[in-house]
Amino acid sequence: MPDVSAKTPAGQSSPALSLDPAQVRISQRLETLKSTESGLTAAEAARRLAEYGPNALEDKTESKWRRLLNYFWGPLPFLIEAAAVISAVRRDWPDFGVVAGLLLYNAVVGFWQDNKAANALAALKKNLAPRARVMRDGAWTTIPAAELTPGDIVSVAAGQIIPADLLLVEGDYLSCDQAALTGESLPVSKKIGDDAYAGAIAKQGAMTGVVTATGERTFFGRTAKLVGAAGAVSHSQRAVTEVGDFLLVLAFFLALILVGAQLYREVIAPDDWSWDRVGSIAQYVLVLLIASIPVALPAVMSVTMAIGAYTLSLQKAIVSRLNAIEELAGVDVLCSDKTGTLTMNKLTVQSAISYGAFKSDDVLLFAALATQKSSEDAIDLAVMAALPAHDALDAFKQKAFTPFDPVSKRTISTVADASGGVRHYAKGAPQAISALVRPDSQTLQRYQNEVAALAVKGQRALGVAMSEDGARWQLVGLISLMDPPRADAKATIAEARKLGLEVKMVTGDDVAIGDEIAAQLGMGSHLLVASDVFKGDVKAGALPRSVVDAVERADGFGRVFPEHKYEIVKALQSVGHIVAMTGDGVNDAPALKQADCGIAVSGATDAARSAAALILTAPGLSTIVNAIRVSRQIFQRIESYIYYRIAMTLDIMIVVVASIVFFDFQPLTAIMIVALALLDDIPIMTIAYDNVPVAPQPVRWDMHRIFIFASLMGLIAVAETFGFLLIGMRWTLDDSLQTMIPIDPGQLQTLLFLQLAVGGHLLLFSVRTKKAIFAPPYPSARLFWAIAATQVVAVLLCLYGIGVDAVPGAAIVGVWLYCLLWVVVTEIVKMIYWRLAGRRDKHLTASRVALAG
């Protein structure tokens, strides 16, 4: 390394060693950074690391304690906490223990599942953490890139990711792919005195540089911070909010009626009222609200989605946000990268076209001779792999080599053969080779026609030339190159279409290349040039209808720059589509975050992975389609739980309020209500493993239908429970019935508790499928046995009087027979509803098709 240090070992400033502007700039920067040719000492590096922080993007993840405390904050936790406080004030310790246990249960389960997903993402980031070769204490060593600090001397070579912003101070040549950072389609040649940016990929050459910026101070980091403005609200969050609001309004309305009736009976009418009676009413109402409102809904969703996230991780997909799984279920448009997702991301030689006396094997051999064996460039690798014989180059020795640069667009090598003869070989862009050769007009016309014909097929052309003296060149031929489709891509796209998914190709390549690949994959040939759709005066967020219609109709887009991806997502979302977008670069991050489900493909940058909801660790589209299938199953499991939870809320609230208002009879004690909530929701967690079919079309939260069907099922459940209450009240007053099975009011409460526990779980078995309850898919073993165990617990509580009044075994059998009879009624109503809903859906679909036509 040349002595470009700004400080001598004695600490004195040294003058610039030359008047070369690059060397002057290096000297000035090194002086500012206080670095030397031997790098930093370990002690100095540690000090700077503490000052500047790690060389990584800031982790925005909330602390574990904060995430845990969030489960104790909000409308639903406040209700539970209020009930616990009132129970403690009244010294009703059994009720306090049950209520506090419910609060802790919801918090611990929700936190545990969210923490599992966060740990999975952290593990992925740790496994993907890059390393860097750095000079410390005068010796080269390899350390995690996160430990780099300004002033470090770093070596980078072909195939490596630039670990930090560097000022290049030594070396002959470095070609950097900065497409993920700047959108430049061609690698950029670097020389001494140039800057190299963190996140860029070294394609050719090797150089040494001094670290000038790390972490968020790098070009990479500053760009990634711009992502914050993008983002879409989760559909699941909106759905849960709507369900919660619906049940809160209903519950509070019924609670007001209950409070009014109880205050009149126990406080206003009697002459001997007391504050203890007021507290008793408040406690009972709060406990009733807790049991009625779906306090376990967030936990059920967390468990179900976390299990889905684990399933996806086994298929090489990491979920960074749990709600992304639900978003995937509704995706109807997938905007997919071409390279690496639909194709192999590996250029291959398709054919060699020779000119003059040369043969096709000569074209391939001479192209290989114009290549460095150590090159990692995609075109060079394709040329070397296409050689007819792998030992063909053994007889040649490369004497000199001029690498590719964006200006000349060609490589030139000087090669000596086994006899000592020297020749020159060149390969490069067709126009660069024709300018070098200057063929006659007839040959030039044929040459240009061949290049145009290859372009129509979506293939890239590479010209090859040879010279005896380095001055006069002969045209050897053309090589056609193409990134072939992945073997599974066509079948995967066909599967996606069966699932109602429209796949749009998004590629930075020319439309001709995109058309050829699309034709091979059966995707449609209506690809548009992105810059023609999104012209300079078009602003995202204010897109004219003509632009939105063009985006919606297109099969894909060519010549796409990263900023176009964001506009494509916004355009599709503006007309109601739920969009998944793939990407890998920093400039893709806004589009990934704006998309309903952003997908960072294999090899994506940290910024892209941070913005994405789904991170692929293996290439290809099949993982995404598998994720969509899994997400639709998860969606149906959550939807089944919501049907059940709304119906049970209606059942408990209406029956309790009606029996107190009309009969002055309290059907359930506070402990029974909380026990019901636990008996209902603990086994329901296993719904995350339930067997459900994959929906044939994208699924969305149809809240209108959810509320109608759930309310219908709730009214059937109310009729069932209220009918049982009327039978029980008659039974307690009829002497002849009492002689058969004696039942007092306290035991009637126990039997109502059991009927709600039995009827509620039988209702779940009914609403979990749109088919008959005994038709496949059958409940999973985990769900079935969890509910069976819960029912055993409920029966034992009632039989032995644990926390309730004991009842005879014959009465328990009667409750079960009664509930089973009502299953028939529920099934008949359910089947009629879904048949009518299916007819309505077909009619609406036919109407939309007719309007579209």
C-alpha cells in the first residue's frame, strides 16, 4: 500500500506525496479520519466503535418489557383490571384470583407468540450478517462487518458486499454493482480516490479502502431511513377493531340495561341499600363484559399466525410481521421480479453464430480467451461454462487484460499460445465490437439483423472479435445469452392462477426479454414500458384513471426502475387490489413497505428485508405460492373463531340480561362467567392446528357477512340457552319433575353453565366448516381432544361441585342430549344460509363479468 497516510508514526503531518488530485483527496480524507497505512489499533477501534456505534441499521424493535406491558394497556385489559380491583376492594379473593389469572393468561400467551416470531427474524439476521477483512494492529484479520468503524482499512474483492462506505486508496480496478442502491443497471468502474458505497457488490477486481462512514451515516443507511413514510394499515387490524367495536357497543348497551334493572331492584327500591350492593353490581357487570368481549382474540390470532410463521420458516420463508400472513390470504395481485424469482438468475449461452471462416466453437473459445478465469461476472461465467472442452484454455497464457467499463463496453486480452504466438481477443456489446472491427456494409447489415433478431427473442447478444496485431480486427461472431426460466416457474404460475392470483412480471430488462420469458411461462404478453406509463408529470398518490387502468390491465412491466415499483403498488391499491411485491434493493424498500405484503427475495439487502413482511431465504416463486396457501388456511381458522366468539357473546349477554330483567334470576355467578371464558378460549387455541381446505380464491374480511352469519348463529344459541333456562325454571317449580331429578335454583345455575360450555363447543364444530358437521375436513386431533378434555373438566366441576353447586349425573346427561338436539337445528340453519350466500355470490360474479365485458 502506498504511503498516503496523513500522519507519520511520530504524529507529524506529512505533505501530499504527489500533485495527483486523487492522492491529494486521499491524503486530506485520511487526515480527517486520523487513519494510517497500518489501520487502527484494536484499542482505537473499540473507542471509535463506542463513539459511532455499530456498523448496522438501527434496530427499531421494541424492548421485550415494553411489548409485554402493551398487553396490560388498552380498553380490554382495562376492563379486566377494573374487575380485579373491585374484587380486591370487596375482598372477594376467589373472583380476584380468577380474573387476575385471565389477565395474565392473555398477556403471557400473546407475548410468547409474538416473541417467537421476533426471535425467528433475529436469528435470520444473525445468520445473514456479513463479515469484512480489515487491518488491525498492522495485520489483516476477518471480523463481523458490524464491528467496522471510520478509519479502518478494509480489503474488498470480487464477489463481496462492500461492508461500509469506503474511500479507495490502493489497487488497480474494482467494478461495483450499485443497482440496489442507485438503480444503475450497469456495474460502475472504481479507481483510486473514488468512493465505494456500503451494500454495493464487487463484481470484478480487488482494492483496498479506508472506511469513511458506517451504519446509518452511509449512503445505504441514509436511503433506508427514507422508507418510514410508506406503509399500509393491516386488514386484520381493521377487522379485529371492527369486531371489538361491534361487541363493545352491544355489550355496553346490554350492560346498561342490566345495571339499570339491578340498581332499581337492589339500591333504589329497598330502604336498606349499601355501597356493598353497588360494588357487587359493578363487579358482576365488569366480569360479564370480560366474558363477552373477545379478550382472547389477539392471543388466538397470535397463536394461529405464529404457528403459520413456523410452517413457512420450514419452507425457507421468514415472517417479520405476524399480520403479514393474514394479508397474504387476500393477495390477488403478485408483482414478481423476473431475475432470480421467475428465472435462474444465471445467464446461459443459447447459441454461437460464426462469421467468415470461423466456426461456432471458435466463437466460444475466443470469447473465453477474452475473459479472466477468476472473473465472477455473470456473462464471463456463462461464456466459460459454454466451452466445449474445459481444458481448452490450458494451452494459452494471458499476457495482458483490459477489463470491461461502461464507456468502451468490451474486454480485450492479449494471449500467447503454446508456440509463443501472440494474438488479441475482444468481446463486448455488439455495437462496441462492430466499432472495433468496422466490417463491410453487407457484413454489418447481417450483424445488426442478427442482433435485432436475438433481441426480439429476449436474448442478449455478445460480439466476439480477434486480431493478429492488435490494430486490425476480424469479426468472429455473436453469442446469444439468456437467463432461462426456473424449472418450476411455469407450474407454479399455473398453480397461482388456480388460486385466483394474477402474477405480473416486474423487470428492469427490456420489454422484449420480458415478453419472451412471459411467453415461455404462460403469463401473457401485454408488458408495458414502466417509464411510458409513469411519465415525469405523474405523481404517485395522484394517479390519473388512465394510468391506473393501464397498470391494472398490464401483464407486467419492463425497464422498471425501483421508484416505479412504489407507483405500481399505489395504483393497484387505489382500485381495491391487495398487492404483494417482491424486491431486493434499498430503493425497493418503499414499495415493499407500501405493499400489503412486501416480499424480500433471496439475497436482498438489509434495507429491503427490514421493509418486507416476508423474507425468502431460497430463490423462486413456489415459496410465495405455498405461503399464500398456508395463509388462506390460517385466515379460515381465525374467521371460524370470530364466528364462534360473536355468537357466544350474544348468547351469554342476552340470556344473562334477559333472565335478570324479566325473571329477576341471576343465571350465572361471576366465577362461572370467568370459568366459561377460560374453558371456552383455552382449548380454542388449538384451532391454529385445525384441518381446513385452501380457499380457491383470495379471501378478505367481509365484515358484513361475518356479522350477519355470526349474529344468526348467536340468535340460534340464544334460543337454545333461553329455552333451557325456561325448562329449568319450570322444572324447579314442578313437584312431579322434582321427584324425577331434584333441581334447585343453585343447581340450575350449574346446569346453565354446563349447557353454555357444551353448546358453545358444539357450535364451534358447526361454524368451522360451511359443509355438514360430519363432512370432511374433520377437526384436527389437537382441536378435538383439547375440547374433549375441556368437556371432561366441565362435567367433573358440575358433578363434584367444584366452585359450583353439584348436580346429579342424570341432569348432566340431559344437558348433553338437549345440546345435541340443537346441533341439528343449527346445522339446518347454517346450510340454508351458505346455500343462499353461494347463490348470491354467483349472481354478483356474473354481473361483474357482464359489466366488464
